Amino acid sequence: MRSAKTFAIILVVHLAVILLWQILVDAFAVPKFILPSPLAALSTLTSAKYAWLSNLWVTAAEILGGVDPATIPIPDKIPQKLVVNKQALKGLKDPWEFPEEVRAKADVFIDEDGVHGTSQVAIRKPPEGRLFKIGVVYFGPDPSADACMAGLFGGLKNLGFVEDKNLQVRKAHAQGEIINIPSILQNFDNEDLDLIIPMSTPVLTAAINAVKKKPVVFTYVYDPIAAGAGKTPTDHLPNITGTGSFPPVDDTLVVIRELLPKVQAVGTLYNSSEANSRRVIEVGRELFQKRGIKLEEVTVTNTSEVFQAAQVLTTRKIQAIWITGDNTALQAFEGIAKAAADARLPLVINDPEFTEKGALVAVGIGWQRTCQGAAKKVAQVLLGEKPQNLPFENVVVKKLVLNFDVARKLGITFPEKLVKEASVN
């Protein structure tokens, strides 16, 4: 058994060398590859790889304990998954590029801005002479929705679908009221359209029941699973696909702490009928509690209640107001900003496009870049792919925006760290 024990010791040493190699690769900024070798697979430290590593340690322990290596089966434990990270190319000494065939095979592709997608499969150009028709339904006019549409149609243009040339677009909004959404969707479902794009969670929620004839590709949605569009990103309703974008709630709390180190309570308001808001508040509630901050909540049912709800919120013992992407709240955002200003309370939001309307800071989603991710899904469905074969994706481009005018009025100085981070956006 001497040779077996020697083998086990060599195995342990080999593992240590691989881990050391990982450290050196990071230190000297050279490219990392997943090689066709079990030990080289350690270069990507996913949970599956940790499980594989655990199995190796168990095998080594068995051999050291006297088990004959010839009696130990060798199962295939290497996860078959390709992840391509284009961000990693920035720090390399020499220029590198991923071949098209590698991009096409990637299970996950991370672009230069950290946007995660399922792959970079090339979309074929639309056929000459065909006119594609789509309908876009959104909650109501607001800067974030405008930014999203700019990104969406910009992305479609890059893929060969050009509005007023080979792409005809019909747009309609619900004037900021949930009750108006179903009838708009039903009208679109009966019109000569190739697909319908619901923007916002309330519109997607309504589309689940109202759209029966047309394929649906959503965007500008926080959580499609919470909206009822599916059980998982791959197990979803057969006529629906799209891209969700969950807000960076944890990062928001970090910024609140940096600006208000002694904060004890933060107030928020939202429409409890919006699945997106319920989900974000649920996540936020737990995160606030972990940090010892009380979250004061006030709910509304429509835009006419928002200003009064904001005033009520300011009378509670809070040190700041946090508004996530609640569609009802954003439609009446001026009222929230006025209530916050009158009470001299910092207003923190997750929609950067609203910062100039009176918020102190936005820790949120850059909707123009984010909604470009939906263009690929729209193009795939327009060209004949079935939504049921296209998994949901979560695409988020984080954006930090500071309002120095509001900071001066409140006597708040932004930490240098935040100023530097915001200057990147």
C-alpha cells in the first residue's frame, strides 16, 4: 500500500499546486482557461467544482486509509458548462478576443459591462421585403420607460429591425392605472401583430391572462417569476419569454449606511397590487432587518393616494425614504419628492432616470443598456423561434447617480468612494 499512499499524497500536492496556480494567474493578469483535465477545472470555482473537489479529498482520504485505488470507481464529476467573461479581457497584458464559435457555445456570456446573457449566438438578419409588426404596452410615461424603449429599439436596429422601415411599432400605455391594462392587451391580441412586448410587471401580469393568440416578450420587469409567468427561468408559460431585471437592493442599503451611518429607520411606499413591489419589499424587509434598520411601510392603490401617503410616511420617525421601482409611485414621483424635501429627508431610489426630479441618490438599473438585452429575444421570436424554447434571463446594468443640488440643501457630503463610482456611469 506504500505506492497507494504515495499516490494519495501526490494527489493532495497536485491539488495544492493547482490552487497556487490559480492565485498566480490572478496576480499576473494572464488569461484563464478551463482545460480538459479534472484538476484544471479548478480554475473556475463554482459550487459544482467545489463538490468535485470535495470528492477528490474523500478519494485521497480513502487511499490513505488503506483502500486499494484499483477498487475505487472513477465517476465523471466534471460539470459540462462554458462561461465566457469578456470583462476579464480588460486587465490582460496582450489583446485577446473570443472566437465566434466559443461565444456561440457559451452557456453564460458576460459582456464588457458585466451584463449576463445565456449566449452570444448570432441572430440572422431579417429577410428582405418583410414588414414585422410589434405592439408595446407600458404602464405610463416616465423617464425610465423612455430609456428602456431607447435601448430596446436601438438593440433591434443593430440586429436589422429598423422602425419605420421593416419594423412597425404600435405603442399604448395604461395612464398609470392597473385597471386600464387588460383592455389594451386584449385589443393588441386581436390586431395584426407578430408579438406583444409588455413593459413593467403589472403589464406582464395582465398579459398572462389577456394575451392568448400572440407570443409575448417582456422587458422592464423586476421578477417575471413573481409576476406568474413561470416556475423557473426554463419552466415557464409556452407563449412567454423575456428579460427580467431585479434591482440592487443590497447595494442600496450599503449606500444608505454610508450616507447615514446612524440611520435607524427608513420609510417606503408602494402599491401592494404590484407583484414586483411586493417581491422587492419582501427582499428589502429582510435585508433591512439584518442591518438593524426598521422599514416603515405605507401602501397605496392608485396614483392619487401617493402624495398623501408620502406625507404620512414623513411623520414617522424615519431618517430617509426609499422608493424602489413601484410603477404607481413613479407615476406620482413629484409628490414623493416634494414630501421628502418639505420634511428635509433624503430620498433614495432605484430608478436613476428620476434622480434629477428630487432624489438624493439612485442605486439602480441603467435601463437603456439593460433593455438592449431584450432586443435579442424579440428578434429571435420575430424570426420564428418559439418563446417556450427561450429561457428567461436576468439582465442588470448597475448605475449610481448622485444629486449634488439636493445634497447641498440637506447638508450631506458624498463620500469620495461614491463620487468615484458614480463618475464611471
